[in-house]
Amino acid sequence: MTRWFRYYDDAINDPKIIRLSDALFRFWVSLLCISSKNNGKLPENDVAILLRTSAKKAQKIIAELIDAGLVDRDENGLKPHNWDKRQYKSDVSNERVSRFRQRQRNVTEAVTVTPPDTDTDTDTDTDTDTESIKNAKRKTRGTRMVAGWQPDDESRSFADSLGLDADKTSQEFRDYWLAKAGPAGIKADWKATWRNWCRRSAAGIYRPAGRGKSGGIGSNIAEAVALAAQIHDAQRRRPASDLGLPSSLGQVLAGARPEQDGGTIDGVPGQLVSARFQR
């Protein structure tokens, strides 16, 4: 087992040590290490082996260090001078650590932990916190239209200010967004969505413009025809460019026929649109 011992920095000023030759100084430090491993004692029978020298030379080294006052001999054998005073017992870390751990255990055992009043209280608090986190995330992501949605007084007043029938507009608004699938049906601010809907409705546009895969307005024929009919009735005399509509739908508003029978305009059969809007 590896151990350690004190070596005082004032040794550099000790006359007894200063007088040692370099070789004898090294032997003295080696004897300190041997004593540390043997509880402060020097095992005379093993000193020569541990110093890696002969028994005769080991005896000479011991004698010189005794004369220098750096090694003592008593009834118990050999030991470095003043070893017990300089290497006092409290320096043994194992005992120090053991006492510290015992103090820690005593403190822990003396502490009384008060449990919650009931398990139900703890569970309820946890459930409430979890629900609050979920609600916060839901508000950040947005929500879908709910079946019982109705505009509040502020939203109804906004629709009235644009000359719209709030009841009819809200029914169309609610039904449209209830049927809207996918991420497009999720809104972070339904009041803002309502206001935009009202503005477009007041301008004669039934719903917010959305382009289908083909590039036309909507991918459903019935929706496209209904949208074109309402735009035509409300904005018949306005140029298509003012409405920001595709040029092919502009031809519908102008009453033009498709270039070829059987063709399509924005995904709507040419004969159907031409017959519906021919002047």
C-alpha cells in the first residue's frame, strides 16, 4: 500500500542535514520511506536489502546517521529521530476519512424528513404542472377549429363594420375550417384568421386563396366553380389583374370561351365554365 509522510521544508536549514554528504543524504531519505512503510520503525534485518546495499555498508550508514542525530536507537529498535512527533497519528488519512463519514451518517440520521400530507396532493400537483406545460406548448403550436366555435362580441362587431352578416359568415368560417385537414387547419390566432376571412368575404372572395397542385385556385371542381361564380357576381366589372387572379380565371370573369372544346380552365371542364359564364 502506498503511504505518505511529512517532510518539513525547514530541513534545508537544518545543520545536521546540511553536513551530510550527498550519498548519505539519499540514504537518510530512503530510511524515512522505509520507516513510513513500517509504522515509524526501521527493520534492521531488512535495511541492507531495502537500501540495495551490503549488510556491512548498511551498518556503517546507520552508525553515521546515529552520530549525526538523525536516527535513534532505543529498546524497541531503530527509528528516525523525532519521528513520532513529526509524523503524528492524525496524519493517517484513513482514520480522518472514517471519522468524517461517521459524522455525516450521524447528521443524516438526526434529520427528520416530513412526508407530504397525502399521496393524492402530490399527484394532483404533478398533474397540474404537467397540464400547464401541455397547454403552453399547445398555445405556441396553434389549435384547430372546435365544433362549437362562435365569434365573440368584438369579432361580430368587426364583421358588422364590413357590412357582413356575422351569423352567416361565422357559420361558413367554422364549417370551412372544421373540414380543413392537415397543418393548414392549425392556427395560432383564430381572431386574426377571422378578421382576414371577413376582409376577403367583404371583397367578394369566399375564402382565403389557396393554390392546388395544378397551380389553379383549389383542387376541387365544385369549390372552383362556386368561387368563380361568387367572384363573377361581386366583381364582374373589375379587371382580373385588380383581383390578383390567374389569367385563365380572368378569362372566365370576362366571359371568354376556352380555346378548345373539352379543355379545362384551372382544372374546371371548359364546357361547364363557358356555359355558366357566357354573356
